[in-house]
Amino acid sequence: MAAPPTLARGLLIYAGMPLKAPKSRRRPHGPTRRVASLLLSLPLGAAAAGLPAARPLFENPAHLAAVAQAAAARALGPISASQRIKLGALAPNLRLRRCDKPVSATRAPGLAVSGRVLLIVRCTGANPWHIYVPATVVGVTPVALAAHAIVAGTVLTASDLSVQPRDMTQLPPGFLDSASIAVGLTAARPIAQGTILTDQMLLGTPAVRRGQTVTLVATTGGISVTMTGRALGDALVNQRIKVENLSSGKIVEGVARSDQTVQILVP
């Protein structure tokens, strides 16, 4: 009858006989171990080393915004340190197929408005596309205001005007950013104190005034004839005006060309 394992182990120890160490699994060493460690340290997909990384399928909105920002800076011109260009937001999930040519941006055709521009960002590659991006100058800018109430017909002087900074996003179209622009112009209508002046509120100083004696010039067939006339109203340069021919008493229409000359419109 065999002795139990525990009893046999005890007898061996008592007899001074050495015990066999349990067998251990041999670990890789040398070059094999170093290669294994290197493979474990590589990121996922490194087994495909040598293959080019896949290009994104869609354009990065941040890249499109950078292209639009550069185009807006060119279109809007220099701005002051208190101003910046703000782009209309691009959707973060915008999915435009990646262009096989450099993406470009240009100003969209249409009416120009001070401090604002509409840009076309486009791809002209094999799969063309385009988007519109608005851009606005934000910040403050100096503007000309009425220093006091101004009566219609007043020829403005420096004392009629003041200059103050204003938020550009709150300014009306055609605002004047310098008082010197308004000096010498005529108020087309009454202007309240503190009103931001625009080019729609002002007229140039009349080149011809009512009752003024002027030289009438009529040209036909390469021949010019001059005569004396009298202005029947006020007119700016290149504005139509009715005049009376003092020689014939006939009333004709012409265009004010200077402060003393009216060109008669010949049918």
C-alpha cells in the first residue's frame, strides 16, 4: 500500500533527501523576447506599417474657415486694432467631399456694404461644390454725428459735427467715418442732434443756384454754341436743371457741369 503524498514528503525531508523543484514554464529570451516586446509596444494597426494613411473623405470645417478668413481680410481691407473680422458660423458637422484641388474663396458679386462681405468658398476639382460664408467687421469705429439739430439746407461746417466711436454692428449703411467728409455738404433734410450721418442725408454743395447767370453750351454735329442763361433751380455737378435762355426766353433743360456752365440737352 502506497504512503499518502503528505507522509511520503515528510519521510523524504526526514531522510535528508532533496525535493525536486516543480517545473517552470520557460520564458522567451534573447532576440525572440525583444521582438515580442516591440510588437506589444506598437499602436494598433502598426502591423500595416509601410501603408500610406487614409486621407479624410471630407473637408475640415476649420480649414474652410481659415480660407474664408484670409479672403475676407483681402476683401475688407485694413482694420484697426479695435476691430476684427467675424465669419458666419460653419456647421461643425458640415460634410463636403475633400477637394482634389486647393480650396479657394472669393467675394460674391453684388452690392458692396461697408464692413460686410459675402464670400464664396469653392472647390473646382473633379467633384465641385461651393458654399457662401458671410463676414463682418466687428468692433468700434469713429463716426460723424450731428453736434446739434441741423436744419434742412444747412451747409455743414466743423462746428455742426462731432466724432465718436460706435459699435460697427449697429451702424446704418452709408455712415460717415470722418467729419471732414461732411464739411461743405448740405443737409438734405432736418437732422436731429446725435444722429449718425450717412451719405443719404447730405448733398454736395450746389454747383448752380436758382437765379444765377450761367453759360449755356449746346453741342451738335461737332459744333458748339454758347449763350447766356439763368438757372431756375439749384443743381449739383452732373445734375439736371432747367434754365432760361435769356436771348430767346425759351426754357430748356440741361446738366450742370460747373459753377457757371450748363450743358443743354440736344434731342
